Amino acid sequence: MSFAPPVVHLFGMNLKDRTAALIEAFRQVYPNAHCELVFANPLQLLVATVLSAQCTDKRVNLVTETLFKKYRTAADFAQVGQEELEEAIRSTGFFRNKAKAIRALAAALIARHGGQVPADMAALTALPGVGRKTANVVLGNAFGLNEGVVVDTHVARLAGRLGLTKETAPEKIEAALMTLVPRDEWTNFSHWLIWHGRRRCTARNPDCAGCEVQALCPSAFKVGKSQPQKSAKGAK
């Protein structure tokens, strides 16, 4: 979808106004942005999010398509043998630690919450292996609750490139974004940055020339191979 952001003088805008302009631009560029992990209920999303560490959503979805047909409840995941679960999730990488984490959090769900995933940040982050990022994914996408901003590698990279924060620690990036972005857009904003990071603003070769928010980005044409090439005459 093509979209031309409003013509602005980048450095004539304060950060709050530029963030608001980015929100409106991303809303038009990615009107259907959503969590790309496939899930049918909060438990499935929680397990899929654990599996997504150091793994693509595409690979996780291939694995969970079969996994969720066999293991449907917290009890199923708590009772499955370690080696059996490892084999089922092997292709997602780090399968031993992930299997251990899934079995432990499933057991905790049974012991503390009757096998149900709680719609509460404190309760979620108290589960084994569940941090704010995972809790934000579950709360925002399975329950529709804006309790924070998901900060993955794409969000962290784009928050810096877009000049929204100079922080590098995920929790500090999240805090900065929460002060800039209206609460009812926290989940959407993370989706927009993730989609843009995958489709335009990649780590090594951002497509600045084709970027729909180029006019709002202080890093445009300054990162990776999208920098304008020097002419042969001026090159040294």
C-alpha cells in the first residue's frame, strides 16, 4: 500500500508531535497490522511466544500447527515428558530450555490459576520464564489490554532510528515509548514498528527510498546500503 506522509520540516516538530504523526502514518500504512503468531486462545499465545525467542514467527507457526492439536490444555503441557516436548519443538531452536520453560509455566498455571492464563501483568510475570515482553504480547493480543509496549529487536531498533529514545535497555525503551504513545495505541504501536522493521526498516539494509515515513525519520538514508551513493567523480 502506498502512502505519502505529510510534508513536514522534521526538526521543526517536537518529539510528541512527531510521534503523533508517526502513529497516523503507520495507521494508514499498516491498517491490518497484528500479532503474526497464530493462536486461538491465551494459552496458545503464551506457548507460541515462548517458542518465538530467537526464532521466526513463520517457523513457530509451522510447529504450533501440529503442537496445538496434540497439547490443548495447561495440563497437557505440564504432563508431557521433557524429551517428547523437546522433539516436538526442536526446529524452533533452544528446544531443551524452551521445553523446560513451557512445562514449568504450565505447572504453575495449574497450581496458581486453575490452568488458566491470568489477564494480569503481575501474575503473568510471576510465572516461570515469563518477562514483561511476553506478558505484554499476551495481554495486548489475547486479552486486548494495553499494559505496556512489546519491545523486541525490531521495536528496539526502530525506536532508536526514529529518534524516539536514546535508551538501549528494553525496559527503558518501553518506558520511553509509554510516555510518548497514547495508552490505547500501545499494542498497535508495537505491531506497527514490528511490521515496518520486517518490511522496510531491516537491520542491515533499510529501504529508506521506499519508506512511507521517511519524512518523519531522522535516520533516513543514514543507515545501511540505502545511503545515497557518491558519484564516481566525487568518490575517493
